[in-house]
Amino acid sequence: MHNYPRYAIYFAPVPGSPWWSFGRYWLGRDPVSDRGIEQPRISGISAERLIELTADPRRYGFHATLKAPFALAPGVAAADLYRAAATFSRAQNAFPLGRLGLQSMGSFLALRPVCMPPQLNALARDCVEHFDALRAAPESGDLARRRAAGLTPRQGSLLARWGYPYVMEEYRFHLTLTCDVPGAEAQMLRAGLLPLLEQLGDEPLPLDAIGVFVQEAPAAPFILMRRFEFGGASTIYSQHRQKGHMFYVVGPSGAGKDSLLRYARERLAAKPRLVFAHRYITRAADAGGENHVALSESEFAARIEGATFAMHWRSNGLSYGIGVEIESWLERGLDVVISGSREHIAQARLCYPDMTVIWIEATPQTLRERLAARGRENFAAMESRVLRAMRFAPHADAIVIRNDSNLEQAGERLLQVLSGAAANQ
């Protein structure tokens, strides 16, 4: 039985760049959306045959391998891998790959730097070593299959040590373009590729990031999950098909969102498969309201740099974050309730497209009364919050809960919504 999902550390051009567009066009697939794309027409090769000749690299996506696919070791979660990727990428410096040439590697075609940058092999070696503690040992069948391909003694020892034979001094950086191709067809493919590469001209391709890709099942395509730029920034492109479900609860200040979440948390405490995520906020712990984790601005910035937030935003002069631990919870089949932001629903949906938005609302008069009773702000600040609340309207697919009067009535409605997740627990 194969151990899935499998992860890989690849270099891939930044999505949306000319090199990214070239790769997805040539291979016929976008590794972020997993959407099929019509491939170029190649003289002498039918569309069906081009699909066959690019089948393997299409499944992996346009990339260069830095750490070959591996399953996570027991007790290691995807969040641990993301943290390791963030740590690794912060310590790296980007460098240009220079001009790429179309080369034959055995019987397949690939792009390789014409002049190999001196930093390249050291980066690949460090990548292999850095992530190895997270890797599960390969299954015996995988090792046997590799050895049957005809490895040298040194490649065999590298396979035993690192789970892959083409590392360290055996490593060859390349961006694969085809499967094994017979000689005559290889010439036709070259003739089709060269004009596409000429269109890129002198477009630079820096090695400026590592990407975490995932394969969820045997023969499934690899998907780009996150790209970690050298120096610290990271971008989330995809998430697993989550086993758990996310409830994203939003509402303006004074709508009673915190009170309703507390009402639901107390009554669902015995449901082990439904969890409420704490927020990380740059607000004092004793400021009242929700039970949050208080951080200073510098601590919050450090958490962003360390990729410890699944999402974060800024509102009303404060920074808010949701910890990356929710990804592990969702992977384990837990349903997660989050106190989110109306302004950032669209960004959250990019990462969690199936989430349920629960919109808490109240009349402007109710908001004013509750904000005044709270006593945290002066009149101008309170009025600013009320006016801001009026700028937002519930999305068409949001579940709206009106909370103007009785907390119990709105609380029971929230429980009813969440009970879809909790009913079978």
C-alpha cells in the first residue's frame, strides 16, 4: 500500500510569469488549478500523440526537482513541512539561471542552464538534507523499482541514504519537457519548441523560491500548494482537498459575533470533531472580548515571516491572524470554526474554496448601543466602526444570522448551522 499524500520540493517559475505560462502551455496543465490547457500544434505530431509524449512531465508540472517526492514521516504534518520550507527559504539568496538551452537527457528533452550557476548544486544538496528528517522511509517496492532501472553502486547507496538516487554529485538540474521520445519525433518536438523559446527572448528566470507540491494519490497530478520566496515571503496557491470543513464567521463590531461564538463553543464542547480556532491579535490579553492570543506588532511580524499563519489581515488598526495549525486539524478531519474578516472573505476562499461563510449582522442602532456599552472607544471611533459596517453586504452564498435582540435566539440559529458538522459526532 503506497503512502499518500506525497510531497515534493520543486523549483517552478512564479505563477503568471512568462516562463510559467510557457510551461503550462507546453505541458497542457496548470499546476495550481489543475486545469487542462490546449497544447501547441506541432508539425508532424498529432494532438493525441503530443499528449502521450508529455504525459509524465504534465502530471508533475513544469519544474526542476530539488527534493524528490516523499511521504511524510509518522507524526509529521503538512504544517511542519511548510514551517521547514519557510525556515529554509529565509536563509537562501536568489540567483539567475542564465540562458536556458534545450538539451537531450538520455531519451527525453529538458531545459538546462547553458552555464551552470555555481550556487545550484549546493542549493540542491542543502535542500535534500534540510527536509530529510520529515521524510518517511520509501516502501520496499519503490526501492526495488528504482534498483531495477540499473543504478550504479554510488546511485544505489544514495537511494538507500536519501530515498532517491540522483542527488549530491549525481544531481542534474533540469526542467523536463517530454517523456522518452524516439529520435524522429524528438526532432519534430525540437522544431516546435524552439519558436516558443525564442518568443521568451532574454526573459530572465531567477531561481528565487522553492515550491511545495503535493500528490494526493497514485497517478494523481502534482499540485503547487505554496511557493516560498528566498528571503522570507510565501504565497499559498492551493490547499488539500480537506477532510474537515471550515466555518468562517464574520460580522461588524457590535454585532455580537464574539458572544455568539462563545455561546456555541460552550454548548458544543463535548463534540470532539468540531474545534474553535483562537485568533492571534495585536491587542492586550485583558482588553476584553474574545479569548485571543495577544502579540506585539514585532511578534506578529515574526509570525508572518515564519509562515505560522494560515491567513492574516489588518483591520481597525490591529493585526489579526489564524494559526497554520488549522491546516493540520482539517487534514485530520476536524471541522474548524474561525472568527474571520468580512473584508478578506475573497482571499480566504482562494485557500479554502468550500468554506461556509456565516454572516452575523445587526442594525446600526444596535451596533451603536453595544459599542457604547463596551466603552473601549470614543464617539468618533465608534461611529467610524458603524459606518464601516454599513459598507459591507452579505455575499449571496453566506448564511445570515440577525442578532439584534435575544442572544439565545441567534445562538440557537448558529448551533443549527454548525450542527451539520457536529451531528454525526
